[in-house]
Amino acid sequence: MSTPLPVLSLVETRVLGVLAEKQRTVPDSYPLTLNSLVSGCNQKTSRNPVLELTESQVQATIDSLKGYSLVAETSGGRAFRYEHNIDRVLRIPSQSVILLTVLMLRGPQTAGELRIACDRMHNFADISSVEGFLNELAERQAGALVVKLARLPGARESRWAHLLSGAPAEEVAGPGSGASDASYAAHDVSLGEVAALKANVARLEAEVASLKALLGRVCSELGISAEG
């Protein structure tokens, strides 16, 4: 039996999703350098939530994912490059990897939204094809990788969410569960906001430390004290 996959953090799913996305959208640049991976993680488009991760944060996340065999490091040219192993570790087809990629990068989506969002990576014939792969992921014998959420009030389609970061609270579609889905949506936004705030705090702390060091050097050259 395969080893159960650990619960991944938001940053881990972001790094993994970017590697899987760029493999198909910019194959000439894949595997990715650390700099390219950071840029992909911090994109302002096609990302929910939008993050501002530092190189050190992404590098630490890469090291974590390498421990799960989900990311591999290659040495080519003057910089190390990184690639994902999602399909080999999870033993799922490329179409399923692409659906997980979009869910990791954009959050819960309907089958119709997924078909459009996946277009640059794979052209699903129709929504039924998307739903077929989603159902396979939900019914996977080794453990479900996606879950169908309750339909929002007034919505015509239910959304799907990935389970790589654990099961969202009260997420499964069922009678009278519209309120629980709204609760999940609020919870999802909250997690994204917290992650983005943490990333911003880390970035600001690094900038403050850099400014303090610069001030210290300037004061030392001028022969004055930096205190006061």
C-alpha cells in the first residue's frame, strides 16, 4: 500500500500547483529555477488567494515537498531547478493532475469553470469529461483527492475542492447543506487572508532588518550612534 499523503499547507499546494502549471504552459522554462517559482507563486492573476512569498519561504517549502517526494531537484546550468512528481506519487493520469493544479491555484471551482481554466494545459472535450475525472478523484481507492461541495443558493452547479490540505469543514453536498457551504467559503477566504497576511509580515520584517543593517553601516561610517 502507498504511504498516506500528509496534509499540505497553503504554501505547499501553491508551490506544487505552480510547478504543475508551468510544466504545461511554459515547457521551455521547465523545470523551474527558484526565481521563476517565486514569481509564479506571487502572480496576481489566476491565483486565489494572492500571496507575496519570499525566496526563503519558497525554498523551505521546496525542501518540505522534497521530503514527501512530491518535488525533485535537478542541477542544470548555473542554477538548481525544480520539478513536481504529482502523477508518480499519487498515481493519477495527467488530466487529473491538471484538475488538481487549478484547484490548488484558484480554490473551489465548478466543473464548467475548471474546463475553461484548464484550457491552456488540456482541452477537455466537454463538462462531462471534466466531471468524469473529478468523480474518479473523489472515488479513488487510495483516498479521495477532491470533494464535491454543497451547491450555493441560486447556483446551478456545485463547486469542487481539493483535499490535499485536508477536508474542509462540512463540505459534502447534501440536503439542506447550502448554509454549510457558505460557511466553508467564508472559512476558505479566512485561511487565504491569514496566509497572505503572514507572508506580508515576513516580507516587512525582512525589509526592516535590511534597513536597520544599512542604517548601522551608515552611522558607523559617519562615526555617530544609531541609537536615539
